[in-house]
Amino acid sequence: MVNVNRIRFDKNSVSVLSPLENDVIKILWKQDERRVRDIYQTLKKRRKVALTSIAVILDRLYEKKLVSRRIENGRGGEHYIYSSKCTRQDFENSVIDKTVNKLIDKFGPVAVTYFSERFSKKKS
Amino acid sequence: MIGCFEGLIITPDKIALSVLSLGLAVAALLAIKKFNLSPKIKVGLIYAHLITLLFPFVLLTTNFACGAVCSMYCYNDTTSNIAYALPTTLLLGTLAGFVVIPGFYMFSNRKTTGREINSFVKKYSKKLRIKTPNIYLIDKAKPIAFSFRSFRSAIFISVGMLDVLNKKELQAVLLHELSHIKQKSSLLKVSFSLLRLSPMSILGRFHHDTGKEERAADEFAARIQGTSRYVNSAKKKIADLD
């Protein structure tokens, strides 16, 4: 289960990650394993970003348990190789699951009745 | 049996030795304050001060004459406990500073296998005429780099630093740490912390200026590289990562 605690409701979208976190995780969803520098090289073509910002974001995603990392040896020293811990689908399922659970915890039977009515409407 | 405590036992001999010892403690303190001494001599004087300061206390409260049978008469009072506790604290502080803390870091982190880093450090250790330190890797993305000089010198660097620094910036950081090892910075830091335990240290402001050492280490790296560009860009990246 991914660790997501905050959900932002913007005008046009719902987001659980910051814009830069979102861009970084999207790269990892597409590609298996990437170094900080690889992600930086891909992202800098699209937006103005510093290498250190990517490193900070990847560490934040690691703490949120969205990515895993391992140390790889190189000639110039060791470095981290990051990879996503879940697919995009798993991540989205997890966010919906957490949101629904929180609504049920907060509003109890009112939320359950609402969902039931909403889904029966959709079916019909 | 090294002797036992029987409270405060004062004899003319003990008083004379105590006065002499306290005189030496003050002299050591004055020498640290007045003269611009090398780090090695400073560390030696700090220890000389602490030992000569504690010596009269231990001397006046210890009766070494009672020998093997002393356990029959000796008892543990507060004075005796303090007399044992103070040198023990000094010993533990020294052990922690020079053995336990560096040992802990060395055993909990693994050595780097990067050939370029190791050969660079080896080359400049030779130039600085210091024993080549081991380079340990800290499994953290946060920017961490420090060095120790105790029973074995060592440089510690985090993976996060290796991720963001380029070759020249990394060399600047390594040269900075080598300069600290050469200047015995960690040894001085621990010794000045121990000096604060001395009640006589209130006579003057004894502090270890780390800013001065940091500047000297930066200057050393810039001098070797022929420019301060890499030291500055490495520092900026470290600040951004923090």
C-alpha cells in the first residue's frame, strides 16, 4: 500500500503529489530503473529543473514508499538506482481506496448510503 | 588491589604534590590561551591540564597504604565515588571521542568501491604525507561528508552526495576532508569539548573555531584545484539538497 496522506483538489484536477513529484514518478512508471541523473536528463528537456531538486524529490518519494532504491557500484563511486514500487494502476487504486475509506470513517452510514445510491444510479 | 578510599586524608606530602599538580594545570591552560601552538601540542596540553587537575582530587582521597586488607575498613562515600567518577568520565569521554564513535560509523557503513575516488584520495594522502584514509559510504540521500582521525583516519560520504556532485566537485569535497584530517580537526574538536569539563576553563573563553578550519579546508581544496569554482558549486549543491 502506497503512503499518501494528502489529496489536493485543484480547479481541473485531483492530485496527491506535487507537480515535480508527479513528473518524476511518471518517468519511473514508464521506465524500469533510473539514476538521478537519467531522470534529470529526461526532465530538463521539458521544464527548468535542477539536479538537486530531482534528488530531493526522489528521496521524498522514497520516504512516501512510492519508489524503492538500491546502490549500484560505478567507476566514479556508488549511486542510487530508483524504481517505482507500484504501477500507475496500483497507485490510483490505492488512492481511491484510501479516499473512500476515509470518507466512510468520517461520515459512516451517510457515506455508505450515498455511495450505494450513486452506484445504483450509474447502473440504471 | 590498587588502593582504597577512606575519605579525605591530608598529609604535607600530598598537599605539596597537589599544589604542584594544580600549578601545572594552570600553566597548561595559560599556554593554550597565550601561544599559537600546533594542533598536536594543543591536544597534548588539554590532556595534561585535565589529568593534572584531577590528580590532586584522586590523591587526597585515596589511601594506597591500606593494601590488601583495606576492604575491611574502606567504605563508599560520595567523595570516593566522585574521585573515581571524574577520571572515569575523562576516560570514557576520550574512548567515546576517539574509539567508540568512529568505530560505530566504520562498522555500520561499508567502504566505497569507486576506483576513481580511492585512487584520488590515495594520491593526495601521499602528497599530504598522511596515512591514506578509508572511504566509507553512508546509505542516505541527504548530503553528508565528514572525516575522523582516531585509531584509523576515515572519510564518510553519503550516496546522495555522489548522486549530485560531478567529478571535480567530488574531488573538492574529498580534498576538503583530507585537509581536516591533516589539520587533526576532529581530534581538536573532541579535545576542546573535554576541556569544557574543567572548572578552570571559566577563566578564559576556550573554544574551537570550526569556521576557521572550514575556511582553511576550502582554501586548501581551491589551491590544489587551481580554482574555488568547484568548492563553491559543491557547497551550493549541498545547501540545495539540505
